[in-house]
Amino acid sequence: MTNRFKRPADHKESDFKVFHEIGKTLTSTLDLKEVLTKIMDKINELMHPRNWSLLLVDEGRRELYFEIVVGASSESLKNMRIQFGEGIVGWVAENREPIFLSDVSGDSRFNPRIDDLLGFTTHSILCAPMISKDRVLGVIELVNDGARGKFSTEDLQLLSTLADYAAIAIENAKYFQKIQELTITDDVTELNNSRFLYQALDREIKRSRRYRKQFCLIFIDLDYFKKVNDKYGHLAGSHLLREFGDVLRQTLRDVDIIARYGGDEFVIILPETTPNRGFKAAHRIREALNQHEFHPERSLTLKITASFGVSTYPEDAQSALDIIRAADQAMYRVKQSTRDGVKVAGKD
């Protein structure tokens, strides 16, 4: 880590122990929520600010959004965004430099937009960017002094050191989060993959067993999907699978778990769902699919159907593998007869 500040000649050795402790604390976890909580705890412990915020960067839009807000108007601030270059925070993000202003009224960089919206008055600001691997990840901003009195240049040095460690911790946590998502996410549809499905099924079985609840599982196999690949190519097939994933998301509840099982097979877990409701949910998907026109290429419009099988825990199976097998067998009965239909495990 490169520190943007030189060590003063009279710097206390105890300060470096504090910095070492900050580094150990902030890099002790790879969970992003825990990292942010630890940053919040350290800032409160070391600087005692009355009003402060941590903003993260939305790289796609070059905006900053409030991730942590402490103090006056905290709830209102959470819905606001700041453009790079806008106001003091935006200036810090744009120029990658910390700043300390004891009086903002005489500084042309200060933008009163948020003060005007919230009815708040900013007097002083202490602000530092969080930079890792030459990327601005966010900004930490302290407003209107702290419980100990007025901010100082020494406070700016401490905040900048905190921001350096915070940037490293956030970067590591985001990278770990991305790796975790890749291991449980299907890269074609961006749905959950089969690895995640089995983990989720094990959790749902334990939860249903504990609370004596039912849940349903739907096994879906697209009809004649191979013909799409053979006639239009695998790229068109991948686009169609992604579109089908969107149809599932739009048709199901937020609590339902959707996974691509493999190829053109999909599995859905419906928590706390009776067999009758599971059957109706499968029919809703079938109807949405029948009404949907797919556009895997700009000049290509396709219609496709699917075969559905529904099983229920604990009536049809007691294990993750067996409940999938029960739904798969019900689906296969549809494949052998009409296709484009729904059957329930153990029933004609």
C-alpha cells in the first residue's frame, strides 16, 4: 500500500500501532458487509464524527451512492447519488485527492444541492478517496466536525490512512464475492447453477423438516431445443436460454429459487408450497412460455414449449437427489406423451 502522506518527524510510535491494528481489523474478513461494518466501527472509534458517510462508486454510471450514512438526514441521503466532479465528494473522487475545508462557504467546489434538498447546513468537511489498484472505489466524508471538537490536518491524515486500508479491504471483499458468484452462477443465463441448487435444496429440506413445511420442485425441459441449435447455431440457442431465464424471473416469486440444471433443463424450488400450488405455478410458467416470442437474433423470432414435472417434499422424496429424480420422472412422462404439459410425481 502506498501512503499519500509522509511521516512527520514527531510522529508517535503509538500511532503506527493504531494503523497496524486498523489494517489487521479491516483485512480480517472477506465478507463485504462485515468489512463495511468494521470500517464504520473504526471511524466511530477513532474520529467520533457526528455526521459522516461512506460512498461507493457505481463504475458503469460514474456516480457515487451512499452505502453508509450516520447522523442527520441519514435515511434521505441513502437514495441520493453524486456525479464525479460534483461538489466536494465528487471533486475528491474525480481528482483522487483528500481534502480538509474548515469553512466550505468560500470554496467554489462546494455544491449546496444536497444541503438545500435536506435543509442541512454544511460548515466543514473532511474527505478522503478510497483507492485500490489505481481505481477509485469510493469516498469517506466527515461533515461539521466531531465530538472532540474541530477537525484538523492530523485528522485528515488519519482519515486518509483509514481510507487506504478500507479500499484494500473492500477490493478484496468484492473480488472474493465475484469469485463466489462465479462458482454458483451459470454464465449463459446468469441463473443459479446446479452446484448452488443442491446447496439450496439441502437448506430447504432442513428448514422444511424443522418447521414441518412442504415445498415443491419443478423440473423443466425445453421441447425440441436441439433443433434450435442445429438450425440457427449455438449462439442463438444461448440467447434463447437467457431469454427463458428472464421469463422464469418475471413469472415466479422473489423467494423462489431458479437454477439451470444443465443444457436446456431448469429446476425451480418453491418454498412453503403445497402440491396444488406447485402444479399451478408450473402451469403459469407454461402459459407465459407459450405466449412469449423469443428473439435470439435481430431478424429471428421463435416460439418454444417445455415439459414440466412437479414433486413435493416430503410426500415424494426425503433427499435432494430423490426429489429431483421424482420431478424429472414426472417430466419424462410428459416428454413421452404430448410434450408442452405438466405432470405431478406419482400421479397420472
